[in-house]
Amino acid sequence: MIKLVTTIDINEAYSALQHPEAGGISLFIGTVRNHASGKSGVTQLDFEGYEPMALKEMEALAETARVKWPIKKLVMIHTLGTKKVGEPVVIIGTSTAHRKDAFDSCKFLIDELKKSVPIWKKEYFDDQTVWVNSHP
């Protein structure tokens, strides 16, 4: 399951990772925090992305991960739109026969998504608003 959404359903993502041969499921959930770049006072984030390119890049990352690890199921979901502190903005998950492969493939996917997928965010602070690359 690879998609861009306005709201992440964590239960749907977990269900999509179920596989009878998977003994390990690794699930990363990234949320909005109340600070950024050493500054407190974040109130919300706005995410924008170039959807066709973002989905294409997410598919390419998934294929690379499937070649490197024996992945049974894979989930990559990122939100677009406005998110408040505490709300999930990205969920990455893999299911594999063994936990090490699940951990390693999940870490690879979130690290690479942050490097290459064209998604940007606007950070709203108590005193200013700043556009930044969502995934530096």
C-alpha cells in the first residue's frame, strides 16, 4: 500500500501488513512535534507535494527495498494538508519472516523517503511561518 492521503488510518496500515509468513512487523509513525530547528512553539504543519512524482518515487523506493529484503507486505503513506501537533504525517511499515529484516527495511524506507520524495512543509510557529523541505 503506497499512497498520499489527508488522514492516516493506523489500523488500516497495520492490517495491510498482515501476512501468514511474517513473524516480524516493523511500523514507523512520524508525527508533528511542537518544535523544529531548535525552536519551540510549532502549532501546525502544512504539507504539499507533487503527487505524481512523489508516488513514483515512493514506488521506486519500495521496489528497491523488496530487492534488498524478503518483504512480505509493505506500507508507505504520507499525508498532505494541515496537521496539528501530535497528528501522524507519515507511516512506513514492512512485514518479513524475521524481525531484523523488518527493522532494517523499515529504517531504509523512512530514511530514503525523507531524502528523495518531493514533499514540502510549512511550519507554523507562535511568531512566524516558514516553508522548509519536509525531508532534508
